[in-house]
Amino acid sequence: MAAREDVQFRLLGPVQVRVGDIIVPLGGRHPQAIMASLIARAGTSLSVADLVAAAWGDDPPRTAPTQARNRVSELRSALRAAGAPDLITSTAGGYLLTAPPGSRDVDVFDTHVTRANVLVRQGGWHDAAYHLRQALSLRRGAALAGLGEGWLGALARALTERCDAAYEELIHCELELGRHDVVIAELDPFLAAHPWRERAVGMLMTALHRTGRQRDALLAYDRLRSRLAEDLGIDPGRELTRLRDELLRVASPAPVAAPQPFAAVKAPAIRQLPAPLADFVGRAEEVAAIRATVAERLAAGAAPVVAVSGLPGVGKTSLALAVLHTLAGELDAGHLFADLRGHAEPRQPRLILHGFLRTLGVEPDALPQDLDEASALYRSMLAERRLLVLLDNAADVAQLAPLLPGPECPVIVTSRRRLIDLDGAAFVQLEPWSEREALLMLERLSGSFRTEADRRAAVAIAGYCGYLPLATRISGTRAMASPSGLQAVAAQLVDASRRLDRLTSPERGVRMSLSSGYAALSPDEQRLLRRLAIVTTDTFPEWVAAEVFGSEDGPHRLAALVESSFVTAQGADALGQQRFRLHDLVRTFAADRARDEEPGAALRDLLDRVARAWQCLAEEADMALYYADAFARPPKSGHVAPIDVHRRDPRTWFAIECTSILDMVERCAEAGIAEWQWKLIYNVEGYLRMEARTAEVRSRGRRALEAVQETGDAEGIASISMSIAFAALLEDDLQAASDDIGRALGLAGQLDDRWLLAEIYTVAAHIYNGLADTAAELTALEHATEHYLAVGDMAEAGVKLTALGDIAARTGDATAAGGYYVRGVGLLRTADASLPLAHGLRRMARFHRDRGNWPEAIGAYAECLSLVERERDPVGELVVRSELAVTLANAGQLADARLHAHQALGLAEQVSLPQYAGYAHFAQAVVHARGHDYGSANRELEGCVDALRANPTFLLEAQIEYGGVLAALGERERAAVVFGEASDLAGKLENSRLEQAARDGMAAATAPLGFRAARSAVPRADDGEIS
């Protein structure tokens, strides 16, 4: 999956989306218009009507809303295929695009233009021109090319005007810098395309005048005046006319001196900075920010001090040297340099000052021995000079303060710690390179990538190095020296346990660099860093630090690690939790230290403690997914939850923390802690199922089962067997599901937990339904209901009662079925449990649908749909929309039926579960058939029947519908075969109603006289009730 910073949305030309080096295919004009709308209003929910207006204008076709939804689905698929899923999300009002910061070219353009405008006001023409060129380099042709209608057309015109205005401002800067020949050459083609832009004509007249071309300057005015008069019937504006009059009064141009970027006193020839790296790459944003800060502060007479902090090896000094050498040339300034050795034995500031003063001409015997006096003399000697100062590897503000000169001299300070107490400084927190920057460095060091294998190896190396510049440089150098090049280095870095040993050269190494910083930490900070490396692999919330540290002081120590750049603060997540992360190489380094410095028993206890906390949270969140009251079932963990946000929004909490939970499962597996391995899987399984990640449940659950079987823990074996059995059922693997649930049922006599027994019998009932074993399904449901009622779980008892209603309905006992449904839904409403209530309402809706009670069925489906949408359950929404589409179609409400069927198909693209996707296609087929489009219905049914075989009830409905469609197409023999298969299946399911429907269809298909299309599996509006 691509990193979010690799996604680029481009409007300054034909609309384009790039993910890394991949240009995402957007399709024709309509999907391009929809994508352009989402990009233009990123972060804002756009309704389907908004998208229709953007794509089709004021006269859309009747099917435009459906087409718009389909185009959004196609765009999502294209983004997902390119490695950038979840950027377009559904909202209550429509759709929303999330654009990562800096990903839209219009935002980058505006940032550069805004910085340029500030610099223009301050007279910083040179830097302003740089930013304007950067902004204009983003243009790739006409803005939104090909999308010139409606509000997108207005946006295209506005973007074009912003680009033209920026170009004029760039010409203004060039004019102020005295580059008159450049201005003339640039404006000639610009005015040919934009003949009425008076500001541009004025700048051309000024440039011509200043180069002695007085007559040409006046001719430029005359050309504009004639054009305006002929085309628009107006005269040039007052400002341009005033300029013409001034030129007429001036016989020859006055000499104009180009202003300098900074007013500077020529510095003495002091050149102490080390040479910049010849292969310095990237950091364009940081360079621009530092240069802009220096320019702004020099212009304002404020101290231009910039503090750059970051992880060891992240390239702080390289960045500082690159910026200062550039400034030295522009300011014609000398420079001072000192390595303060803050990460080892910090140098005394008095000795550093003595070195600076000697460089400035102070005789050794005149050097003040008092620190304050030496600092005062240093500032006095720099008061009339402009020198650039680099103070590298600072320890703290106390060391730095005496070394800061006055406001005339720009200073860059580098430090591993964030020097938050350095008053008046601008701060730059330097992060590792982007993948693109790391690959550029590897290419420069190792030579061009000669083969695709070289490029793949380079991508792997950059990832193994965590994009850390020091590690990447070492790897590139090793590749240059190796006969096998990049591929050999990539192979050496695969083993994470030996990676730091490989990232070493004779003069430097990542481990050496990290060790010096680690030594500067306090013992408590070292211990927290070591232990975080043992229990985290991804971002983590603040409570983990408290759990790891063993006291409430953990967050305070964590803040110290952030200040020292060993831990990166990632900001707040969607639930407001502050999140943190260890760089991959830091984690490897700290984990090695933990294994060297702490007893194995202590690390095992640490894992046990943190896993217990995750288990507590996962268990409570899992219950909250299904219950309004998260404690309807008493938690088993025996641990006090360290937070409570997981109960307020369990779905979002799982989405954020699922990776961390599964990583903890792997840590426990490596350590041989089977208890938390199976319990964590058991409690995250419900969320993974919601996200259609059933394959992951099975693979991880199988490993947990093997571990717990070695311990003989009956509860663990039964619990995890049940989880993987349900996942196997959802993947249509009925044999595996039967085997796994059989293992759990075989342990029922050893289990005292009635909650667990109820869940096991519930899953067993689903599997028996798939196997068409109605008697076993009925028994399992009765056991489940008994156990749920015994423990007071009215929600689950209600669900099971509605399931018993299904069985009664299938076997023809409508009275008993109705009673089960009413009792079950009543319990569910009392329990206030959204998803269980949705299950019960769906069953009641099907009951009314099958009896032709259309208003009752549609009302129950509508309430059910609102519940699954609110709970963000895509599988549930797919099924409900499919069944509602079938119901509406059979009730004669085809327009609404089409809408829900199309939405179900869109959801099917997100859900990789064949039987549910098959049911969405079945719903589409029913809609086609009721509209008498039997050919389309036939194609849908041919593609979905096999996918529905894992769910006999779904399959039976599809077979009866298929038979009717074949008969309508005149294929009566095939229809009779299909109806016969359906009749046999209905008999096995003991579904008397559908068995009769199948027989009726067969009779109609084989009737000797005429043909009447067989009735579908459910009645239509004109069928009347089927009993």
C-alpha cells in the first residue's frame, strides 16, 4: 500500500491522480469530472446531485445518479488497485475525498504564491521569484482540460486566472531584479495569448523603457489601445495611461539598480563551514521554509535563528550546510561553524567562543575568561558584520545561549533534542526521507537502475532502511562496491535481526549513531524505549507508555523520548488519542538493547501485562459493537481498561488499533504465551468479519488453535474453533466449518461458560443451515436460546427466536413463525442492541415479504437498513439492500428497486465474499426480470447461481427465479430442469412454500398449451398471498 505522501491530486492541467509513479486510470469525461469535483472540494461531502451536476451539467439523463454512483465505485477500485484505498469514503450525504496534506497541486501552488507575496512585500524579490517559479512549474497545460462546463468550467477559469496572476507577479520580480531582457522575452508570447492584460503591458513598457527602447514602449501602449477600442470599445485604464504619459515626459531611461535579496554588509573572508554534500537530495520544503524564515526575520530586524531537530542519521547537518552555503552566496557572507558535541561530552561554550573570537581577530591574550564577557564581545564584534553561524549537535539551550549573535547574523542550530526553550527560534523537525528521495539517493550512489530487478531491490533497500538518510547512504555505498550491486545489498538486509550490523561502514554506522544518543538518555528513558520496542511495531497510543513503564509517570517519560527524537509524535487519531511511533531501525536497536540488558522473565512479564491490557480493551470493544451497553456481558479479562474511547466508538477504535492487536498476537506467539494469542484473536474476530477479512481470521486462528491445543485449555480450543468455523462458513468452506464447529461442540460438556456455549450453538446453527440439516439447526438454535435466556442476554435470545421463526416459516407453520418474530423483535428492542435488532428485523421483513405483505416488509427493511448503515456494516448493508431491491421489484416499485440493487452491487465490490456478492447480482436479476428484460436477468443469474451454493436458502430463491426467466425466454426444457433441482433442494430444506413454488414453475414450463412465466420465489404484487 502506498504511503499517503505518495498520492498526488492534480487539477492544474488535465485532471490526474498519481500514486507514486502510477497514473491512476480515471476513464472518460464523466468519471474525470466526478474525480475533479471530489478533489476540488476535498474534505467536504458531495451529494450525488453535486456529482451529477459536475459530470452532466444542467440536463442530466434519468440514469445519471446511478451512473454517478457506479463511476465513484470504479474510481475507488482504480485507487485501490494503485495502492491507495479508502481515499473516497461514503457519507450520509454522498461521498468524500480525503486528500493528505500537500497532495493537491492547487494547495502546493497556493502555498508557494502566499510565501512569494510575503517576500514581495518585504522586497525579497529573488526568493519570491523562486517560489513563483515553483508554483508555476505545477502547470501541465490548461487547468481541468476538457472539463469546461458547469461549475467545473468556472473553477477551470479561476485556476487559469490564478496561474496568470502568478506569472505576472513573477515578471514583476524579474523586473525589480533588473532582468529587463528576460522580462521582454517572457512577455512577448504571454501577451500574444493574453492581449488585454494591462498589468503585463505596463511591465513590458517599463522593461522596454529601461533598456532604451522608448519608441517600442509607446508602441506597446498604442497596440493595446487600438485592440481595446476595436474589440471592446473602451480605453486603457488610468494606471497604464499615467505610465504612458510619464514615458512621454522622460527623454531617456534613468538607470535602475536591481535590489539585492538582503541588504548586507560585506563580510570578512571567514569560511568555516564544511563543504556541502555534492549529492544532497530532497528536502525542498524544509529548505524553502528555512530560507523564508531567514528572509522574513532579517527584513524585520528579528533574530534569524532556526533550530533543526531529528533522529540520529536523519540528515540535520546536511540540510543546514545546504541552506547556509546557498545563503552565503546570496548574502556574500562568511560563516562560522562549531560542533558542540551535545550527544557525547558537550563542549564548554566559553571554549567555543574563544575559537570564534580568535577567528574574528582577537589576540589570544585578550580573550575574556568570563563566559558572559566573552559572549558580549562576540556579539559586539558581529554587530557590524553579517556572518552565517552553524551550531551543530547542540546539547541544550544552556550551552547555546552564549553562542547566539545579534539579529544581523542568521543561525542554524542542529540537535537531536527539540530545543523548545530556545526563545524566538523557528523550529524544523526533520523526518526521514520520502521513498522517492531515498530512491534518488540510491540511484545516484549506485548508478542508474539498469533493470527492473535493480529498481525492486532499491525499493526494498529504502524500506529496510526506513528511509533514514544515513542508512540509505551506507547501503548505496555498499551497493556501489559490490559486484552484485543493489540486489546483493537488498538480500543482506532482509534479516531484521542482523540489519543494523549490515548498516555499518568503516567510519560510521546506524548502531553507532543511535548508541551515542541512547547514552544521553536517563535510565528511566532508556528503560521505556527498550520496552516500547518489545511491545510495539506500529503507532501506539499514550496509555501504552504508562502500561509499559508500570506507573503514571510513563507519559512524562514518553514526552522526553519525543523531545530527544527517539519517538515520533504522530498527532491525534480519529478518536482524539495522541499517537506515537518508533522508527523501524530505532525499534530494532532498542529491542536488541532490551534483550541484552533485561532478564528474559522480565520481558515475558512485560508482554503478559501489555497483552492483558489489549485483551481487556478488545473484549469490551467487541461487546460494544453489538450492545448499546458494553457491559451486557461481564468482561473476563479481570483488568481495568486504561481508556474508555473504545466503548464510545468501538468500530473506529478497532479500525485504528487492529494492527497493534494483531501484532501483539504475533509477539505472544513468538514468546509462547498461548492464552493471549487465542483470546486476542477471539475478541478481534467480530471486527475482522465485519471488514470481510475472514481469510485472516482463519489463518491467524489456526495458529492460535495449534498453540492452545498444546496447553489443553478446553475454553480456548472451543472458542477459537468456533471463530474459525464461522469464518470458514463465510468463505463457503462448509466441510472445514463443520469440522471446526464439531471440535467446539465436542468440548461443550467441559465448559461452564453459558455465554460461550450459546455462541457455539449459534454458529453451529448457521453451519447446519448451510448443510440443509434443518433438524440439527433447530436443535442448535433451541440450545442457544436456552443459554442466552439463562444469562439474561435478551438481545441474542431475541435473534435466536427470530431464527426459529425462519425455520417455522420454512416448514409451513406461519402462525408459529409470526409468534417467534414478534417475541424476538420485542426482546431486541428492549435490549437496545443495534446489530442484533437489525438481524431480527431482516428476518421479520423476509417473513412479510414471502406472504406478500409489502408495506410491512418494506418498513421492516427500511428500519433494518438504517441500523446497518449507522453501524457501518458493509456486509449487512449489502444483504439488506439486495433483499429490499427484490421486495420492491416484486411490489412493482421498480425505480426504487433499481436504486438499491445498484448500491448493493457497489458494496459487492468492497466485500470479497462470493455468496453475498452473488446475492447482489441475484437482486439485479430480479429487477431486470420484473422490467421484462429477461436477457439481462439471465446473464446475471448464470453468473451468480454457483456463488450462492454455500447458502441453500439464497440458492433456492435464485434457482426458482432462474427457472422463471428461462421459461420466459422460451427455454422450457432447461427451465423444467432448474425447477426440478429447486424442488429437490426445497424438500431437503423442508421449505414447503418454496417447494410448492418450484413445482408450480415446473408445471407451467412443461404445460402443453401456452406458457405463463412461473412465479418467482417470492410473490409479486399481483400474485396474492402464497401460503
